Amino acid sequence: MTILIAADFSAAEWAAWWPALESALPGETLVRDPPDRTGVDIALVANPPRGALAGLPRLTLIQSLWAGVDRLLADPSVPADVPLARMVDPVLSQAMAQTALWAVLSLHRGFFDYARQQAHSEWRQLAQRQAAEVSVGVLGLGEMGRAVAAALLAGGYRVSGWSNRPVPLDGVRCTSGHDGLATVVRDAEIVVNLLPLTDTTRGLLDRRLFETMRAGSSLVNLGRGAHVVDADLLAALDARHLRRAVLDVFEVEPLPVSHAFWSHPGVTLLPHVAALTDPRSAAQVVARNVRALRTGEPLAFRVDRRRGY
Amino acid sequence: MTILIAADFSAAEWAAWWPALESALPGETLVRDPPDRTGVDIALVANPPRGALAGLPRLTLIQSLWAGVDRLLADPSVPADVPLARMVDPVLSQAMAQTALWAVLSLHRGFFDYARQQAHSEWRQLAQRQAAEVSVGVLGLGEMGRAVAAALLAGGYRVSGWSNRPVPLDGVRCTSGHDGLATVVRDAEIVVNLLPLTDTTRGLLDRRLFETMRAGSSLVNLGRGAHVVDADLLAALDARHLRRAVLDVFEVEPLPVSHAFWSHPGVTLLPHVAALTDPRSAAQVVARNVRALRTGEPLAFRVDRRRGY
């Protein structure tokens, strides 16, 4: 089969992805700029330029190389009748769990505060509490959210979760629906967002939600930038209602240098690195779906376009 | 029994410790400044002023409220013939494991680098590796070291360990002796020190050891300040042979404002907070040893003075 790779990769990323995909897909034809677009069977996509998937009459699978597909779904030139699969990879979930655990440990144990103290040559010990006394609310219990909840549970934290549909998770108090969100957010000292970006979750982290959060609580956003109303978050931080925000994702990326997040003392900023796809393991996930297509088995992690993930 | 508490506690610490000890030791007489020193049976100590344990003829147990007893053993006025027990508390080991895991995650995932990038409004994604590709060497496999090794293993890291005597630990490649130290340190990308401070470990982290460490590796010192030869560490950082040092303990504490560690770009500095004793759980450990004394059972975690821990 002819497999188009449509991605905004840097040279270094191409150098990692191309051999990983070649070795995982022996016998398939990989192309970047196909001379004949009518022969393309599968598109592997990572932030493709708009229109990159138009005019591919034989296309039978669009496989995202990233976990989130909100950008793809927002592009009207992406054919709506071709099956679309997102990237679900244990390596990716593990990286996300590491980042969430790091952020929660840093908030719980005051490590961000100690960094500020060091900058002022200040020696001061803060009170120390046990993980079991710290409640963390995880918004979104998909692959990523469940991996994060499991890592936090293993770390001894009290974990509650909120998702669109009820998810049974050992040791995690799970809720769904509008009232469930308020309960989770009100009880949590740290809220970790891992929701997919959909019409219903866009702008969910707004003034009203921040007001529902406990005074002195913190937000960790590992979902999408558009989940957050930036001005509302800055106001909640300035009012000291929220203690800190750890932000990995932003509505515009790279985050413009002029944005207030960069220098806000209450913001810890990461350049969208909470979980980068690992080409080696992701290529195996791609290969499984290519095989499924050949053998007529069901595709793994097919996106429900109405639901949005 | 009459139990003397000899500690350099702040008012806030006294306010936490006194009720915790009172409630764990019902029926015992707790004193801070005993009118009659001859009646003291047990001393609970936390950085006691020199001489605080002299002239206590009835003393039958010295119970440290901290894990490390190197300061006590260095005080010649502490009676050498009275049994001495150190504090071993799962809550304390848990806190230490959290700090070690946080430091390792921060080094592995570049979170210290991202903090520096944020300070310069720089958006740059660093390469991401899996935990299984990162080797961590743990020096010291006592209560703390074993808890740290377990947490790192659970996080997916490759863990090796070094201790005075061989310790069998599932999943951890353990060595001992002089050659073992060189092996562990040479193989590790991150070295975490949790050794007790003894005559043989004082100054162990010196130029020779840093030269044995891999180029680009990092040191996490959660043991004692006197394990490290500060000038040698600064030289290794300045030469960029070591990438970073995360330091929680120092030869003089609080660390003097004039010390080069405070502002060194390669140093992350914590004010001796890797694991603070939790009065509530520690009081239970104390109570168990007081009961053992009453019933004639063996004391838990009795210090071998010749060994030094």
C-alpha cells in the first residue's frame, strides 16, 4: 500500500520517524510528496498543513501520529467519510503519567516554592504532609487520564476523576456530568486536566470553574490550551485564589513571547512536552492498524467524529 | 517513666510534637526542662544542644527523632553505654522516595531545563526518552535507600545500588565494596546518595568519584552535606562534566548566604526538606520502643555505634 506521511516535522523529527516507520512497515511504500496523489491508501498525519488530505480518492485510513485529533476534526478539507484513528501508545501514556506525577509532587512538596527561595538565597522549610492527605482531581479518564490516575494512586494520593461517561476505576472516586465536575473540582487541591478538546470542553476551565475550585488549589493543564480561558486563569492567579498553574499547552503554540504566562510568578510553563510521541513505539501502533486494514479486522482507537475523540 | 525531650524545635515544631507524643505515650511523664535530671529514664532527641544528655544517671534509652544519628555520635557528652535508636518510619521513607523520584523525573524529563527556558521566554522541546533508558545509581540501601530504589523501579527506571554490605533487592543490581562503587557510579546517568554519614563515607563524593561518573550525569544528594567535597563538586559542574546537582543537605545548615551553591546555575538547592519527620507517625515509633523497654523486648532500629548507623 502507498502510505503518505503528512507532517510538520523538523529535520530531526523526520530523521527519527522515517526509519522507525520504514522498519515497522516492511513492504509498504512510504511517501512524503507523492507524484501521484490518486494512489495514496493511507495517510499518517501530524499537524498536516490544511488541505494535505484533500484529493486522495483511494484513501481508506487516516492515522494520527499524535494523541489529540481536535485540529484534524477542525479542518474541513479532511475527508469526513474516511476512518480516522488516533495514537494510543503505552509509551505516550507513561510519559504523560510522569509529567502529571512530577507536577503533583512539585506542588504537594513545595518544590516550585523552594526554587523561588533559592533565587532569593532564602532557607525556609515548609510544612510537609503525606500524599494521602492531598486530593487530586483528574479531568478526563481516557487512556491518558487513566494512566495518570494510576500513577497518582501508586504515589499514595487521593484521586478522584471526572469524565464524559462514567468510568469504573479501582481506587478512584469517579463522577460525570455537570454536578460531578463541580464535586471533583471543589474537593481537589490539585486539578489535572486531560480532557479531549471538543465543542463541550472548549473553554471549560473558565472563571466559573476557577471560582468553584478551592482557595489555594492549583491547576495542571496537560490537555489543550483552548480548554482554558487565559484571562480568567490570570485573574484567579492574581487574586491568589489559585496558588499555581502548570501549563503545557496553549491556544497558540509556540506561546507568543508577549503572553503574560511567560513571566507570571504563579505559572510554570512547559513547551508542549508533557508527552511526545516516541517514533519507535508509535510506528508499531501504526503497523498494527495497517495490518488490520489488510486483514479486514477492526481498527484500533478509531475516532468517533460526532463525539470528537 | 520520665521522658526528656531534648530538641532544637521551633515554637511551631513544639506545637506539633508535644501533643503527638503526649497522645502516643499516655501515662508517661514528658518533660522539657526536668527539675530533677536524675529521674530521667528516656531521652527523645532532635539536634539536642551539646551536653543535653550528660548527667542523666538513670537513662536507659536515647531515641532519635531524626533518621540520621551522625551528630549524636560525634557528641562525646552523649553517654556511650546507653542504647541508642534511630527513627525509622515508613512515612519518612515515603517522603524521601517522593523527593528522589521528583529529582529523577526532573532530571530525566528536563524540567529544570524548561524552568530556565521559561525565565528566558524560550520555547524549545528537548528529546524525550523512556524511563527504561535511564539508569539511576542509589548509594546506600538502608531503609531510605531501599524505599527510593523501589519508587524508581516502579517508575520504570533502571536501578542499581551500592551499600556497605550486599543487600538483595528484587530488580536492582546491587554491589558493595570499592570496585562496586566505581561500577555503579560509572553506569549511572543519575547518582542518588542516601548513605549514612560515617568515618568511611565522609567526603566520599569527591573529585575522584565525580571523575568516575559519566560525562553529563547528575548528582542528587539526600544523605549528608559532609559526604560531598563542595569545591570538587563545583569544579565538576563548572567543567560541565556533571550536568546538575540537586542538593538537600550541607555541611553547615542553614547554608550560608555566601556559599556558591545558592546561585550556581547547575545547582538545585533544597533547605534540608527531602524527608521531615512527621510527628504523628514518629510518635508511634517512639511509643513502640518505650513499650519494648517496659516489656524487655528488643529495641527496634538500635544503632550499632561502631558501624555508625
